[in-house]
Amino acid sequence: MQTSQPADPTTRQLTFGDVAIVYDNRVLAPRPWTAAQSAWATEAADEVPSGPILELCAGVGHIGLLAMKSTGRRGVLVDIDPVACEFGRGNAAVAGLSELVEVRQRPVVDCLDSGERFPLVIADPPWVPSQHVGRFPEDPELAIDGGTDGLTLARACVSTIDQCLHPDGAAVVQLGTVAQADDLGDWMADERIDLATTEVRTFGESGVLMLLGRPA
């Protein structure tokens, strides 16, 4: 359930890498550590074919926009929240990327156009287990509630990645713990998802990133 929204939210701004990001308390505040996800996507961009970046559960777009600015690639930002999408459009404009970025207000499971392929995907699904969302009263539930085990939206993201990832592409997925990364890897194997975990990087208690690609 989405938390009630304030009548007069206060707009805030931070510098994320070299991108200015505007947001307010109706959306999830950008976490500085997630610039590491943009950086890893930028690293991966050197190893994958040319083409656009897709960001799933993009929020206000900070992670994807920084990666797009760093790589010069076009991109698509996807989020179900109309407020987050509006901030994403505004942040793309401030970054000088409006002509390179498409923002789609769609659910992850229905965000692709027919036949689309992406060489690079970024996924930032909510990963807090539902029973723990109360520990984060300042965060909108829609942006952090990952279901019973925190992986409901992560599985949806992986299914979408499986549909659209280029055979030589890569995806960087954000989760909360190494245990979640292990569980997601097990689920991919059980469901015969045509993706494999290439590497997992941890960032203290802040979160975990996993790199996915097509099996060799």
C-alpha cells in the first residue's frame, strides 16, 4: 500500500556523480552509494554492443541518467509511479539528456515495446521485505516494499531482462543482501531463466549489486 502523500512536498536537490537530481518526499530519496551501480554499468558498457540502456524501477532516474551521461548512450527509464516519472523527465532535462531519454510509466512486466533488445540493463527493484518496511517511515512503501522475501519485483525485473537482453549484453541489479542475491540466482536456475550471475559486489550494510549475463 502506498503511503499518504503530503499536500505540499518540499523539493530537494543533490549532486549524484556529476548529475543534479531533484526529488521530494513523495519518492525515494537517492542513496549516494548507488552511484556504484551507475559506475558498474559504465564499466560494462565498454564490453557490450552499442545501443540504449534500459533502467527498470528507475525512481527519479538518478542511476540510469548518470550511466547514460557517462557513456553517451540513449536510454529508457521505467517506473510505475507517475511522480517518479515526472521527476525522471525533469532530471533528464536538467542533465541535458531530454533528447536521449524516454520515460515510460509502466509496470516492469509490461514495459517493453515489441521486439526491443537492450545491450545494457539497470534494475533497482524495491528489496525490503514487507514485514520490515515500517523500519523506514520516511520512505514511500511503493518504492521499498519488495514483497514477502524482498524479491517479488526483483524476479519481475529478471524476467523482463531475460526477454530483452542482447545475447552479448549485461545487466546490473541492485538488492539488499548477499542472501537475496543467492536466492535470486537459485530462482533463475529453477525457472530456467537464460541468465547467469557473473559477479556480486557488496557495499557494507547499504546493499548488493549483481552482474547478470547470458550463460556461456
